[in-house]
Amino acid sequence: MIGPWPLLCLGAALACWPPPPDRFQVATEPPATVRIPDVWRVVRWLLPTALAGLLAGAGGAVAAGVLTLAWRQERRAHRRATADLATATHTETALRTMVAELRSGAHPVTAAEAAADTVPALAGELRALATAARLDTELSAPALPHLAAAWSLGKRHGLPMADVLDAARRDAEAGLAFARRMRAKLAGPRASAAVLTGLPVLCVLLGEVMGAAPLSVLTGSTAGQVLLVAGCVLLWAGTAWCRALTGKVWIR
């Protein structure tokens, strides 16, 4: 007997089906291409849910989706923190290079170009700043807001550029040192949170080894599947709460 879910999914797919393009769209818009990495990214996130649905039913699919979401959010937060720390390091190096060039008598534009050669990760932003300063236009650098603000401040009020950028360098260096200390101090709490998150899975495996068969209970009954989904939702909430707490400490 066919349940209502396949029919509902089919109706939703038909409702979201895009209309065919008209002649104007065909003439003006380039043909859409689907890249293999994009498809693989979607399949990579949907594959655990599909496999869990086949092995453990609807509850297993929902639980696998929640756990996949939690893992993806943790990975994204880790990448963002690592990228922010790397950007802060590159900014401090670029400021130090520019201050050294200015102290030796170089022009700010030349100092920015020298910093671009020293820090390839920020070469585009630094060369854009140098070009804007050479053309006497508004200085804008989304990746280097403090450098752009200090440069604009010194230019607007006629302050010595080396002193202004040196003050910005000291501020960036202090912020970088604080971020590194906080990351080192939070390593222990984050490791404890990871261990506590993995304990339920370890307990389920230990129960299987002891012969209690918790997997059959969680996947073979409606109450078990409800408990499985509830447990995975609580695990996701715990990881989100730990990220919120460590994020507040990081900001302070």
C-alpha cells in the first residue's frame, strides 16, 4: 500500500517545477551549467540521510539529517575561526611591513605595494588601496577595514602616516594575541564538549556489544524512532549551545 508521503513529495516537486523560459530569456540569459563540485556537495550531504532512511526508516533519516547539520555547522564554525585568525595574522604582517617602509621614507602607495608583495593573501586588497590612493578616490577594503580607516584618518587630518598605521598595527597585534590566547584556553572546553557529544553513540555501541540491542529498539518501533530523533535534536542543541558560549567568550 502506497502511503501519503510519496504523493505529497511528488506534488511538492511539481509545484516547484520551474516554468519553461520564454524567447527573451533564451536570447539574453546565458545557458545555466551545473558544475560537478556543486552536485557532489549536495549529494555528500544528502547521502547519509538517504542511507539512514533505508536502514532505519523515517526516524533514522531525520536523525541522520540533524546530525549531518550539526557536523556541518561545527565544521563551518571551525573554518570561520581559522580564517579569521589567518586574516588577522596577515593584517598585522601587512601593517608591520607598511610601517617599516614608511619609516624608511617610502611613499604610502609604495609601502602598500611592498606589503602586497609580502602578504600575497591580501595582495588584491592592498593593491586596490594603493590604486585608490594614487587616484585620490575613496579608500575601501572590506578585508582590511582597520587599515583603510587608519589611512583615511591620516590623510584627512594630515597626520604622519607612519604613526597612524603604527597605532593600527599595535591594535591589530593586541587583538591577534588575545585571539590566540582565547583559542588556546577554549581548546579544553571544546574537547570536553566533543567527548560529551560522542558519548551517546558510544553508549549505543556498548549496548549492542553487551546484547541489549538498543539499535533494534530505536529503529524497529515508533517510540524508539521518536526517541532517536529527540536524542539527535538534543545533541544538535548541545553543539549549538557550546558554539554560542564559546562565541561569547571569543567576542569578549
